[in-house]
Amino acid sequence: MHEGTRHIDSGESASSGPHVTRGALRALLRSMALPAVMLLNDGTVAVHNAAAAAFLTPGPQGIDRMYLHDGTDLWTIISARADEAAPFFDVRTRMRVADGQVVDITFMVAPLRGAQGALAGAMVLALDALGTRVRELAVVDVDSAEGALESLVERLGRLTSAAHTYVIELEPGFGAEAEVLASWSSSGPPVPLGPFDARNTPSESFTGRRFLCVPEGLRDAYPDEPFFEENACVAYAGTVLLDPAGEQIGILAGLWRQPLEDVAGVSAAFAVTAVAASRMLVARLAQRNLREIEQRYSAVFEGSAVPIVLIDPDTTQIIDANPAACEFYGYARDDLMAMSVLQTDALSAEMVRTEIERAATGQRVHFASKHLLSGGRVRDVDVNIGPLRAGGRSILYSMIHDITERKRMESELERAKRNLEIVVGRRTEDLLRTNAELQQASVARDMVFASLAREMRTSLQTITGFSDLLLGGMAGPLSDEQRRQVEMIREAGRQLSGFSASLLESRRSTDGDTRFEVEPFDLVDLVESIVFGLVSFAEEKGLTLDLVAEDRPLEIETDRFMVQQVLLNLLSNAIRYTRTGGVTVTVRRVGEDHCSVAVADTGPGLPPQQIETVFQGPEVHEPAAGIGLPASSRIASVLRGAIDVQSVVGEGSVFTLMLPISVTSPGKVADPEADANA
């Protein structure tokens, strides 16, 4: 592409191609609201507008120049960067203004070129000065924004001798959809207004660019655009339009029927004009968005199923009402608009005015009330209320929600709740009375049970005592058959006595009567005393009874009596059901926190099906099943321990009591009936 430029120091162009004169640039510069300056090729100020006066400082010869806060000449920076590829660029620096204040400034610089592309000067626009940012200057008179944009593209077209100039609105991110908002033509049909497909047009090439120029060969570069062919357009220039946040929202573009030679002058004119065009486009888009919002809210207001009324907060007059409000109150729209909210609210006039004042200042957004409908009907309502501006004045919106049915249901639920509380109270009294009766029956049963147990124990002691006397020869010598039968009587008495004791203990642990008293003691000493007490029982049957304890002493902290009960149970069972061999008790520490007592016998052993149920349900009395094992298991649970069993039929069994080293509170006891049914 041809990028040549023409010298613009003279007042007119020497070329037949489009050329921007210095006089035209001066006129454009002076029309700018932002500070704008034209610099000559030596950095002196050729012309400036009133807003730029604060940035100028007289030089050595009394000619105005632009200096940074540290004394550096701005022209030094511009001339050093003038060879950048972009037709214009930004300079961010700090300036000392006329009153001595130092401010941060962003200058947009458009270099001006002369013969052979030499730097002939620059257009400088201050985008951020004296604390006033471009976004604050983007506010223009929205009533004149429409015509202002058309006037601006016409002025730019005449200034640059363009055939067409126009403004395009783009989708975010420069998508395929675009729309021509304003257009001017020197002759012939202008660029058509309205939506168009931006693909395969110069608009598609702006991603990441501020300025785009095709000095000639436009139809060859974009052969799919019929407008260029139909209107004999050969050159194109365009610059991006930005919103106050710096987002690209449009393009200011021009078309020429001759090759574009004065690229620098055109780019300067476009750069300066783009600032005003951006402001105007922002205003037009804001105006359009406002209309869309008004239309949307109008549609919501009219189509809402929720009753809405608009209120004058000063007079309490109803300004407008939607169809849902008319239907709710039972009045025609004109009738409602002739009424005050004091006539529709059952609250006192003073309370209504107070609520309106609070809502107008944002102190109240919701309250409950009762509203009066036509015919004298009264409904419970929830009111959502708040301020808004419409037509240049502040009004209130009020959204009414009918909660009459909800209140009725709440009242019925409250009444049902009170009735339920009465019924529950009566049923509770019945249950308490029934529970007292059951407790009385339980006490009577326990008394009978205790009396029966005492009688059984007394009778059994008599049976076993006299059996021992007979066997000891106190009543004279016994024959072998007599001795055998007396031994059978004594053994049966002992078994029944053990069953009775186990049954009593099982009942006490089930009823929660067992007390849990923690004390420190040596577990090996306790086991040794139990073994010593049962040695004679083992020797009578010809069995050995051994104790193995490598960790001695083994101090633990738990209920000593409960541990003794369980170990007595396990040892006595092991001796009782072992015919030959012996019983070995092993005490050891398991890790840091537990210990174990294993009772191994050489008895008949237990089949697998009995191992699974040996600790469940009530006491089991079959041979080799053991007596008191369910009770022992429950006591072990209270001790936060457990009893493990391993057994081989014909070889023997090992019952192991696992205990924590220290227990501070009892564990939970499982329900024996639930265990039996599991």
C-alpha cells in the first residue's frame, strides 16, 4: 500500500489528492472541548484552544512551548517516538500547569508529515488533565446527540475532502454484526444506515488497532464489498471510538475516490474528531438504552400480575396504576388516579404519611398493612415500596401482595397447633400415669425376683453344703454308687447356684443398676488373686492353672470389681468345662493404650455356629457353651472393652478380654433382646 504524505506547511495542498490544510486543522482544534495544541517542527506552539492555555510556558524567545514537570520539552519525547508505526500514539507524563500544580497527563499525539515523510509538527490532545477524565467529559446534551453526530461526520468529510464519512456501532469484541448510525456524502448515495455484516470489510480489521488506513487499492483489498465498487472508492481511513471505560464501541470512517496522499493530516483530523465522536456515540447509546429501559419497565408495569401503583410522595396522590392494581382494588384506572393512598389504606392517615416519608428517603422498603377495596372489603397485604425518578421528578412505586389467604391459613395453623398441644398434653398425662403403673409393677416384680433368688440361693447352699458333708464322711462312709450320686447332686447344685448368680448379675447390668467406680490398680495382681482362689477348683479336676505375665506391674485405671467379675466368669467356665489338660491365663500390654487377659483352655471347644451366638441373648446352658457369657460381654462394654473368642472343636478355646489402660466414664451397653434378634 502507498503510505506517502504531503507537506502541509502551506495553506493549500499542491496535490490533487485529498489534503488537510493547516487552517482546517486549526479550526478543528479550536472547536475541541479538551485541551488541544498544534506544534510546529521545532516544538513551538502554532495554535491552541483555550482549554490548553494552562499547559503552555513561554520559551527563551517568548514563543510558547510545552514542558514537563522536570523541565523536559514535550517535543523531545514526541520527536523521539514520531517514527512509531501507529499514525498516532499516547504519551503518559506529568506536567506543571500555570498555577504550579503537578498533574498526571495522557496526551494523544498525531504526528504531521511534510515532504519525504519528514516530521513537520504534531497535533496534541490532552485526554486527562487537571483531575478531569475523559469519562466525565463524555456527558453531552442527549437531546442534541442525534443531530450532533451527523453534523460531526459532515464537518470531518468536508475537512478531509472525503466522498463519504460515517460512524459505525460495533458488537463487543468486533463481532460480525455492525450498524451504520450516521453518514454523510459529498455527492451520490451515502453509506446506507442500519445493520450490516462487518465480515470482509475494513471494520473487521480493527481488532487491536486504533487507526486503519488504505491509501489506495481499496477495491482490491476488499473485493466482496459492493459499495466500494459501485461508488468508485479507492481509499479508506478509520479510527476506533472508545467509551469512558476504554472499551471499543465503534468506528469513525471515511472513503475517498482518489488515492489518499496526506495520511498524516487525515490521521490527525480523525484522531481529534474521534474524541468528540466517542462522546456523542456514548450519549446516543445511553439515550437508546434509556429508551429501552423505559420501554422494558413500561412493559413490566403494564404486564405484571402484581398490583403496582405510582404515588406522589408530597401529595399522597396515586399517579398511575397498572391493570392488576385496578382489578385488585375494584376501581377503573381513572378512578384510582383520582384517589389518594389515604383512601386505600386502612391505617390512620398519620401512619400512612409516616410510611411514605420513610420510603421516600429509603428508610422503609417493606411493611404490612390492610387495604380497603371497593365495596368496603378489607384485605391483608404486604407492601414493597421504594423511590424512583420519572419525568424529572421523584415518585414512589408500591407493589401490593395480597396475603389474606396466607394470614387465614396461619390463623388456622395456630389454632390447630393449640388444639394439638392440648391433645399432646392429655396423652402425656396418660403416658406418665401408665409409666408410673409400669414402674410400680416393675418394683413388685423385682421384689418377687429378689425373694425368689434368695430362696434359691439358700436352698442351693443347703444342697451343696450337705453334699460336701456326705462326701466328707460326716454322716458315715458311702458306697461308691452313693458317692457318685452325691457328687452328681453337688455338681448340679453348683451349676444351678452359678446360673442363679449369673442371672442376677445379668439382670442388674440390663436394668442399669451396676455402679461404675474407677480406681487405679495392678491388673497382674488382680488376675493373680483370682487364679489363686481357683487353684483348688482346678486341682480337684486334675487340671493345671498357670499365669503368664511378662509386663509386670501393669497399672490400669477402670472399675476393679467389674473386671474381677468378668475374669471370674471366664476362668470358672474354662475350668468347669475342661476335663483334661489345663488352663493358662496370659496378661500383656497391647500398644500404648490397651491391655488384654487371655484365658486358654484345653476343653471340648466350640463349633463355629455357637461362637457367633455365644454372647447374644439370655444365658446359655448347653455344655461347653459357658455360663454368664452374655452378662460378661455387657460388662466388658461398660468397661469400654470387648471379649474375643477363638475356638477349635476338640482342641480348646481362648477367651480374651480387651481393656483400655484408662477409662473415665462407662460405655454404652447393647440391648440383649436386640442382640438376640439380630
